[in-house]
Amino acid sequence: MQAHFLIITGMSGAGKTQVIRTLEDLNFFCIDNLPAALIPKFAELCRQTSEQNVALVVDIRGGRFFDKLLKVLNEMEAGGQKYELIFLDAADSTLIRRYKETRRRHPLGAGTELLKSISNERELLKPLREKATRLIDTTNLATSQLKNLIFDLFSDSTQKERMNIIVRSFGFKHGLPMDSDMVLDVRFLPNPFYEEDLRPLTGNDKPVGDFICRYPQTFQYLKLEEQLLDFLVPQYISEGKSQLVISVGCTGGQHRSVFVANKLYDYLRTQGYNVEITHRDIPAK
């Protein structure tokens, strides 16, 4: 499959920053605010040295360099260099509201009222809008909806594969992992630590697993957690979240949390998700 070479432009406040961040999550090589005159040389370099997907944001912030963009695109076409021009737009009222919310100044706004600046930019960008290979109107799109749209357009992965899930065991006595999105406390389960022959082992060892599985609450809990994840993870994906960290804690992070984390990891993998597992508080051998 041929790599994408995307040039992203459009109205200020229409969502170009969110688009470039989403493309970075899709492993595109991204450059923001590249001078238009450098695009052909950069495109040729990419073609010769890499098959990686590339996305460039080129917009009105480039000042006098931006004026060259239309000419550059025509020259690229004449030279056989392929590209996709993505133009982001939104209604004037939406752009005004976004600027008021963020309290940012419009790039053309020095000494000019906001609506006038938007009108001037729209007129300057009219030839590029007409030339765009894809027009995205973000007037009625929430951030998560725009992110999902970009995923749909430029990702080869399934919806489940978009979410990277990290399952981590830990011990509460060593502190809570700061990057946790969900924290599960399994200290209610019987503790193998108090069995002398199990104390030096971990939840990765079968005897510890056999001990924990003697108790029906273990299976009841795992079933409930699976049902919770079946509900929650798709909701996170629809909201545009790309990574979920699930931390499973017991007292020391050696036995119960390790066993339960392994079980949740296995379950999520069977559901088709990208899952990693780490055991924070098991000493390295």
C-alpha cells in the first residue's frame, strides 16, 4: 500500500491541531507549520528514503510563505508528486465561539475584529478549499468525533485495535501508579503471603493461582470485571481515548494482583484488543 502524504490546511480554529495529534497516534510523521516552499523537497526526500505516512500542516500562520502554497501544489502535480490536500472548515459562528473559549488571538487579528479576520482568512483560502481532495466540516463535530473520523479515514486497524490497553499489577504499600485510569483493589481475596510455601512465589506461579482459585469469590469478581470492561472499553474508544491503563492492586503487588492482572490481560486479548501487561512490584530476577 502506498504511503499517505497529507497536506492539512484550512480555517484557523477548525481543528487542525486535533487532526495532527490523531495522525501522530496513527504513527504518521507530522510537521506543523512547514513553510510551503519546502514541501516539494521534503516530499521528494520522503519518497526516496521512507515509506512512512507523512502529514504536514500548512496554514495562514506561515505569513508570506503561505502565499506560495497554491503555486507549490501545482508544481508538485506537474512533477508527478502525489499528495492529498485536507481542508478543515467550520461555520463563522463556531469559529468565533472557539476563539472566545480559548482566548486565543486570530493569526490575522492584529488590530482587526475577530469576524473580519475570519472573513479575510476565508477569502485567502478560497482557492485551496476548491482544490482540496477532502473537505472536513467540523462545525458540528466534537473533538472525539473528529478523532474517530480521522481514524476511519487513515487507519487500517479495527475499532478495537485503536485502543492500547496496559494492565499493570502493583502493591498499595509501594504507592499508587500515577498514570492509572482505572484502579482495581483485590485485597479482599485470601492472601497467599500467609502460606509459607507460597510466600516466595508470585501470581505468575501455578501454586499461587491454584490457591486463589480455591475461593468462589475469585471467579465471581473476575466475571464482574469482565462485564465492566465489556461495557467501559467501547465507551472510551467512542470518546476518542487511545490508551487505557488498568492498575490492579493488592498489598505487596506479588500474588493476588499479579494473578488477577494476568486473567484480565488474557480476557482482553481474547476480545481483540491490543494489550500489554506489566508487574510493577515483582523484583527483577
